[in-house]
Amino acid sequence: MTIGVFGTGRFGKFWAELLAERHTVVTCNRTRREVPAGCRSVGLDEMGRCDAVFLCVAISSVVPVLEQLSPHLRPGSVVLDTCSVKVYPTRAMRDILPENIECIGTHPMFGPDSARDGVAGLPLVFAPGRCRAETAERWRKEFRDMGLAVSDLAPEEHDREAAYTQGVTHFVGRVLADMALVESEIATVGYRQLLAVMEQTCNDPYQLFEDLQRFNPYTTEMRQKLQQSLNRLLESLESRLDTRS
């Protein structure tokens, strides 16, 4: 199977090299980037002849990339996105791609940092968009053969859960970075774990953080709850401190 990877930023490069361990992989990028190991850089015409194409681009770039790629895709091929939200890209793929192109939503719930020791057992969300049952099952098997733990979720269900499981993590990581926390000789284990969260989330592009908050329809509620909880805790603490002064 020949697989195309459109977008070779930090995650795309990692994903292309991972897929290249099992398949022939070609890559395409809108800007000049280093070609991932084991892959070959091609233009849109050759990318469109692939059996499957993974979109490894910013969430905000999905629509323009689909519009650019769509005329080049051969009938019967499969397009899979890897975005951290699922409602937006799966809807865009269905709306923009021709009926003779199958589309599947995926979300590898990890990146280069958390997969530095391998991907065995790491979770991948699988959200079939417009595809045949046999196509969906073939890709489930492919991901399982890579060692991934595949979970089927509807796009709406994914985004509702990810607003907290991923959205909170990235938000807190950015807050800690804004506080300019640093390593300390007397740091507790818990503090070092917070530093690890900060480092891991801030290693990702700021565009990812912004897109997570913009394109997940449930992150507004998450941010409101986070703010409310912080306010309640501060008010409770200040009230107790005032009574003891």
C-alpha cells in the first residue's frame, strides 16, 4: 500500500516515519520542510495517486488543504485526518471530497514526546466518516497491527470528552508556562510532574492550542467550568483566611 502524508510538521514527520516502517510513504507540504526518514517528497498529482492520504495539518488548515487536494485524488482512495477535534474535519471531508473518495476521522492521542519509547498500547480514536464497512475494518486492523489501542467514538462524543481530557491539559500547561515555572533543587515529585505537563504541551505549536479551543464546540464550557472552579477555590480560601486574621 502506498500512503501519502500531507503536512510534515512536528507530528506529520513523526507519523510519516512511523507509517514508513510498514508501507511506502510519500509526503507533500505547502512549505519547504525536511523530508521524513524513509519517505519521498512528491507533488499533488503523485500524492493523489496514493491508496490513502493522511492529513497531518493544523485544524484551521483542513478546509483549504482539502480544497487543494481534492481534484487530484483518484476514485476509491481513502482520506484520513489526524486532527485533535473530530466534528469539524469529518464534516469538512464529507462536504468537500467527492462521493467516490472515502473518508475516516482519526485522532492519535499521542505525539512525538509521549511516543518516544514506541506506540505500543497508545490510544487512537477511530471515527468513520463516509466509508464502506470493509474499509473501516481494514484500517482498524492496520492501527491495531501497529500496536495501537483503537477506540471507536462518534465525532461529537470524541469532542465532548477531549475538551476535558486534552483541552484541560493544554490549557493548564499554557497557564503554568505563563507563570514561568522553573526547575528547583527542592522540587517535589508532583511539581516535576507539573513541569512535565508544561514542557509537553508547550512543545506543541501554539496554533494547536488555539485551534483546540476554537474548533472543539465543547471547550467554551470547559473554560467556563475551569474559571468557575478557580474562582470558587480562591473565594473559599480568602474567606477562611479573612476570618482568621
